[in-house]
Amino acid sequence: MVQFPSLPDAVRAHYEQYVYPQFPLWASVKICDTYALNLDAWWAWFNGEKLPEQEQKILLAGCGSFSPYPTAIANPAAQITALDLSNANLRRAKLHNWMHGYFKVDFIQGDITSAPDLDSLKGQRFHFIDCYGVLHHIPDVIAALNALHSLLKTGGLLRIMVYSQGARRSAQAIRTALRMLGVHTLSELKRLCRKAPDGSRFRDYLDATPEADFDSGLADLFLHPYARTYTLEQLLETLEATSFEPLKFIHWGALPDIASEIKRVQKIEKSNEFFTNFILFTGRKNDAEIRAEWQRIKSRKDPMIALNPVIQRSLPRLPFIPLNPEPKLGFTNPAITLKSQRLLARFRTPVRKSALKPADCNQVEQYLQALFLIEMASPSLSL
Ligand SMILES: C[S@@+](CC[C@H](N)C(=O)[O-])C[C@H]1O[C@@H](n2cnc3c(N)ncnc32)[C@H](O)[C@@H]1O
């Protein structure tokens, strides 16, 4: 009798065969472009506290072959653990980090679903877990989210990216059609891609999708053994079932306020015009009061404003050298002119909000929303 692998085994085999993503080892990332991966910045955003650098702990849950590198750039002092099912991805990620001089990341092979039981993770808790592009490949997503919940510290943050039904509609339809045609190997798939006629839905999709330009991207799109999609309602139900609450969406076009973004997406989904995957920060429901207390303190008292540590490291000493971080939060970044570089430089040492000149307040607010600046309770205020 033919033995078929279980779905998790098939997913692992897929990523052993197709290292993902497929960047050359020399591909580098500018320090300033990692500002949205900085733990200090997000911890201050949601919890209003400064985290001692040496205590910071980050877990990359389903790290793939590349993400440990930008995360290490963004968080040089943090203890970073990179977990993945696939040894091939882990080997490649380690090599990439080493090639670029980052040697501190711990690489662990294992399944997120049973991660809390792994010897190397037993008893560990993290401030930030990044699970980007992974949950939609896990058949038992509830078990995976429960596992991640148990690995978070109090106030801990989980960033997720999952496929939305709208964004993946064409990819899923093509994937189903290829399965029905019995196309299971990359060589067969590439042959079909070469033959796809101009003007066909398949050709249009290939041309519009950067993933289709490289082998492991093509395999991820169309040959993946398990790839599900989510409507917003399904995503919110899944989070609810695992005691997470959505905190902030950061996909392209997302509104800053969570409730408004939920309403906006629900409306666009109804007209089948939502074409973005979901990217969002979530937190444990049991920490809601900590976050709410920070929001109350922020508006009533006098918080400190500081530079995002990544922007601080990137801010040129010579103000005529431009600083231009790539947008990462779903909107175009406010421009950083020579004059505003001088304004940003004033926050190398934290400044009380009440000490801002009225003329600077508007720009400071824009830089706060863009995460170039961060706000936190001053040490004299206890949350
Ligand atoms: C699409 S890749 C995303 C990689 C990375 N997070 C990124 O954004 O570049 C999905 C990754 O999740 C890993 N993965 C899938 N299921 C997993 C599981 N149950 N436990 C751990 N890793 C898993 C795969 O091996 C693969 O490296």
C-alpha cells in the first residue's frame, strides 16, 4: 500500500526541497530599512515601556531562509531564536547571517505546533514573536497559535502575515487547476509557464507576480501541499479562539485605528475588491489592560519621545546625506528633509513631549506614526 505523508510532513518536505525565500547570499539590507522590526519601538508603541536591551528576546517562528538577517540588524542586542521546520531553510539562513557578520542567532529545527515542548525552548518566553507567512501553511492553526501564546511574555507581541482570500484568489484557482491537470513538479510547471499564452489569466498572473520569477516562489505559489486563505472574519475568529486580540494592521492601505480598519476591510471584502494579504500585530487578551493603561497615561501625562534605535543608528552625522527608509507600515513614509533630519537628531536624547516647540508638533506626530520616533512613559511614571 502506498503511504502518503501527513500534511505537516509534506509541508516540511516542500521546504526542504524549495528554500524560501530565494535571495542570493550577498543580498544585503540597509540598516534604516529594518526600523519596523525593532523590538524597542514596538514595545514602546504598545506597552509604553523601555525594555532593557540585554533582556530582549525574539522568536522567529517559521523563519525561512532570510528573516533572521534583517531581524538581527534591527536588534543587535536581542537574543534571537530562529525556528523552522526545514533544515534547508535554517542552513541557508545561518549562512546568510554569518556571511554578513551576524553570529548571535540561535537556529532550531522544529514545528511551531509543538514548540513549547522542544528542549531548547522549554520554559522560555519571548517579547516578540514574528510569524510571517507561516500560519496559512499549518493545518492545525489553533494548536500553532496556542503554542505561540504560551511562548509570549506578559505584554508580548505577535506579528503575523496570512494570505487573504481576496489577494490569493487567482493563485488558489491556478493551484487547483494545476492539481487537476496532474502538474506536481517544478519542471512541468515551468514548462507550462513558458507556454502560457499572452492575454490568458495564467500569463497575466505570472507577469504581475514577482514570486513567479524564481523557482521557490513558483513552487510556493502553485505546488505547496497546504496553503489556505482567510477572510477577515475567519482570521478574527481564529485569533479569538486562541485568546489573541488584533492590535494594529500594517498591510498596505490599512487605517491606523484597528476598529476602523476592520470596518473598512469588511466593506471592501463584500465587493470582492480586497487584494492585500493581512499583516498585523496581535497581543494576548490577558494583557489588554496593560496596553489600555498606557493609552490612558499617554494622553494624560507627559511621555518621553526618543528616536527609534534603528533610525538613531542610521541618522547620518552629516545632515546633507539623505535618510530614506523604505515604507514598511502600509503607508508612504513622511519625507525626511535636511531640516527634519536636524529635528530628528534632537531626539538622540529623549525629550519630554511638553518640551516640544508648537511649530514642530505636527511633524513629530507624523514621525511617531511612522515609527521613526517612539513614545514611552517617562521613568517617573509607573504604568
Ligand atoms: C513562506 S515561508 C516564510 C518564511 C519567513 N517567515 C519569511 O517571511 O520570509 C514559510 C516558512 O515557515 C516554515 N514552516 C511552515 N510550517 C511550519 C511549522 N509548522 N513549524 C515551523 N516552521 C514552519 C517553512 O519551513 C518556511 O520556512
